[in-house]
Amino acid sequence: ITKKSSIEEVATLVCTALSKQGIDCFLSGGAVVSIYTDNEYESLDLDFVSFDDRKKIEKVMLTLGFRKEQSRHFTHPNTDIFVEFPGAALLIGDQPIKEFSKVKNKYGTLKLLTPTDSVLDRLAAFYHWDDRQGLDQAIMICKKQKVNLSKVKSWSMAENMSEKYDLFLQELKR
């Protein structure tokens, strides 16, 4: 890990190291948006979701050169990118996450939300907390990746967010 390491490189190194120790995890949040939009949206925060023991995770993170700053927050001296393990949610709104994408590169394999689920994740922030940045990020992903818009629509209706979904569609068509 160096100052020049990209968010995808650091995420892949972390995910692969954890996987080699039998720790299942996936990347969510803004870093996924960064990866899917070729850094049109730039995040320096890697949010990994895992059900595994925090002590096992910490041990792997320390072997990669990270320092534990808070209970779930790790920094590395060679990069501004930091890693968090915010919890073990497998839901976006009320919908369970069932599928994941995998990105393979020379650093290993990164497991992350699919483009469609990443859009749902960002729209959840917009729908429930009026986070306009979440709406903007969802649109960025839709413009760069193949997204199942019928799934977005049905999820939005299940969340009782038809008005905000309509706004999403209007912004997407601009």
C-alpha cells in the first residue's frame, strides 16, 4: 500500500487478505460508487461489511500495516484511504442483499455490492435521510454501469418512495 494506491487496489488487498484468513466480507458505501464511476465520485473511506469476529479482522488489518484508530476504524501510514467495519447489515431498506459482484485484478479479488444494489444503497440515503449526495451518486452509477432499473422501481415502491423515485428518474433523464 502506497500513496499512489487507488481505492480499488487498497480495497482488493484488504478483501483478499481477509478472505485468505477465512473472513467473508464485502465492500459497500461510497467506495463502491468510486469504483463504479471511475472516481467521478471520490471516496477515501472503505466500508466493509462482515459478520466475522472483530479480533480476527483486526489481526489481519494489523498485518497489512493498518493501525486501529477506533473500534471499527483503521488507518495506514502510506495512504489517506481508511477502512471501516460499520456493522453487519445485509439489508438495503427492507430488502436482503442476495448477490454480489467480484472484481479481479493483480491484487486479488474484491467482493462488493452489485451496481444495482449500490444504486439502492445510495437511494436509501436519499429516500430516508434526504441525502441529495446519495441521489447524485445513484445517478452517476446508472450512467456508468448496467443497472436493473425495474428492480430499482420495485424496491422504491416497496419502500413507499414513489415521489422520490419519480425525482430520481427525472434527474437520471437529464
